[in-house]
Amino acid sequence: MLKLTGTLHEIQRISGAVSGSGRVSGQISRPQTVQVEKYTGPYSFTPSEAEQVIPIEQKQAEQNIVIAPIPQEYGRISWNGATLTVW
């Protein structure tokens, strides 16, 4: 009985060992790479009351997207119909 054991390291190298007698044949193929458009928008955002969508679908980012904390000088006001609250 022939046995092939090994490890695939990244895309560049395959290592392993063949044990047994006889002949071993096989095929190794490398997956195709897909070119994707790079994200060219901003990488830093300030939160807001409205939803923000960062258009990054099907794009490759070159760095992390950072959502900054709400600035300390920003106040939040709410009204429940009877009470005005300022945070």
C-alpha cells in the first residue's frame, strides 16, 4: 500500500514523504488568483446617529478601517415628549 503524507506551505512549497513500494503519480494545481479593485476611500470615521456604509464590498483594503469614539465635545440630546435630556 502506498501512502503520501505532506504539508502545503503557502502557495510556494509542498513537502512530504512517500512510503511503500511501486509507483506514485498525481497532480498538483495552484488556485488562480483573482484581481480585486483596491478601496480608495477614507479609513477613519466618526460615529453618528445615522447608519454609515463603507463601500468596500468586492474591494481590497490596504489598512484597517477605524471608527473613532464620539468626541467628548459632542452632546447628545433626547426628547421623550415630556423631558429634555442632555448627555
